[in-house]
Amino acid sequence: MQIEVNGAPTQCAEHATLAQLVSNLGYGDQRIAVEHNGQIVPRDRYEQTMIAPGDTLEIVHAIGGGQAIAESDQLTIAGRKFESRLLVGTGKYANLDEADASIRASGAEIVTLAIRRTPALNDPEAAKKRNLLDIIPPEKYTLLPNTAGCYSAEDAVRTCRMARELLDGHNLVKLEVLGDKKTLYPDMSETLVAAQQLVDDGFEVMVYTSDDPIAARRLEDIGCVAIMPLAGPIGSGLGIQNRYNVIEIVENANVPVLVDAGVGTASDASIAMEMGCDGVLMNSAIAHANKPILMAQAMRHAVIAGRMAFLAGRMPRRRYASASSPMTDLPF
């Protein structure tokens, strides 16, 4: 016999129940709603509802709105792929437990660490205490040793080589060569020298730089795998002070650009991502918060939200208002 299902003529067996029809149409295990001749049929009545010739049925199910994202949106640095675009540091926390909890709350996969002398000569008990690597094991995180505290290319290169030995040949490093202790701005002449030496020595260099597009281009030409312009002075929490330079770097780079330094709160991280940056590195913004673990969670969501907004594309800015509701066919 012939019936109509969702506006289309459909053949159905004689004396079939609604349950049998639904099963034959392939909807037996799905959550659906059925309207039979204009009446909604409860699911517990499918077996008792008989189908007759000429019956009309509407069968609906829930679907998602919009378009699915075909590919995962991963951050790729030197061939390594990461789900999180938030990178975090390990300094300035009250203790290792707080650092551990904050890092886990951030969802970060790349974690920076500084290289320092062991204290064992002055403190024999130090060797027995927990070590930073106890909370950020290389099996769980991608470690990013940095050259924080270096004021010359020579010291930075030396530090990276010791880090590579410490981490069994790990060659992904964050290079920063500082100009002075007051501003902690990068010394770009020394940074360029160190970057060249490290690349020549087989390192994969993510480099802290000023927000100078020309310097960024030269570092990329040397072979750095990621450019990391400062948003503001290290530890300042001032946010992005020169958006236009950062955007210029982003638009012209062929390697990932990650904002480094100056982020103070979640909106700063979100803005960086909305500008098109590939990621954000932070430490003080989390560690110096009143509740570091909660701030780490906030930063995690901010980076995700900013990235999604960038991919979605914001509406154009307008000088004047533009009504969202139609201004025609008003009832007065």
C-alpha cells in the first residue's frame, strides 16, 4: 500500500504498525518524533498504531546548526602538532603543587622551563626534594627550555646546549636574549646572532623578539620555527601595546606567531588570538593571579574563544548604527 512520509510517496506493507514502518525506514534505534495524520504519536504507542493506505506521516529528528569543521584546528610548530594554543611557564608559583595544578587547569601541552645551576653543593638535602620535572614529565608535556636571564648570545647558546644535554637531545628551545634588567626588552642584535648559531647547530628555535616586523622577518629568514613578539614588557600585565605591529608580523609570517610577555588577563589572550596569532605564551598572568588555578582555566577558555572568533571572522566595524531587525512592514 502507498502512504506519504515527509512529503514523499512511500510503499508500506499491509497491516504494518508504526513500529515496523519506523524500523523498515532505518530509524529503529534513533531518537525521532512522529506525526501520524496530524497527531503526534508517543513512542510507547508505536506498536499499537496501525498504518492504513493514504496515511500521512512526518518523521523528524534533531540536527546541529551551521557547518561542521572538516579538519581539526591544530597548532603546528616544527612539525609537532598540538591541540592547545596556550603555552605556559613554570615560574613564580607559590610551590610545585600550585604550579602543577595550574598547568593542568590551563590545558597547555607546551611548558617552558628555565635552566639553572643545581643547589646541591650548598644544600645537600636539595637533591632529595621534588624537582620541576616531577610535575612536567617529558612523557606528558612538550618541554620548552628557555634562555631567560641571558644577556648575551654566548650565554644563550651555551644554555641551550646544556638544556639539550639535560633533556636527552631535545632540540626545541625558546630563545630570549635580554637587553637590560629594567625593561627586560630583547637585545635584537644579540638575538639575531644567537638565533643563527642555534639554527646552525640543529636547534629548532622559537624566538622572543620585539614587535618589530623587520626583525621578525630576519629571524624567520634565519630559520626560526616560531616568532614570539612581546605584547608588553615581561611581567607587566599591560596587554598588547602595539596591535598594529603584531598584526603586521602575523600577516607576513610563514611560521607560527605567538604573543609572548605582557598578557595580564583573559581578555588580553583572547584579543591576541582574535588578531590572528597562532598562540599565546604566559606565566605571570596566571602565577600572580589571586587564584592561579582559576585564572589558568580562564586563560584556557580565552584562547579557545579568541581563536574561534578569528576563524569565524568578526563583523565589519561601522561608524553608525545598523538595525538588526527589519524596519519594513511594521504594524503601525
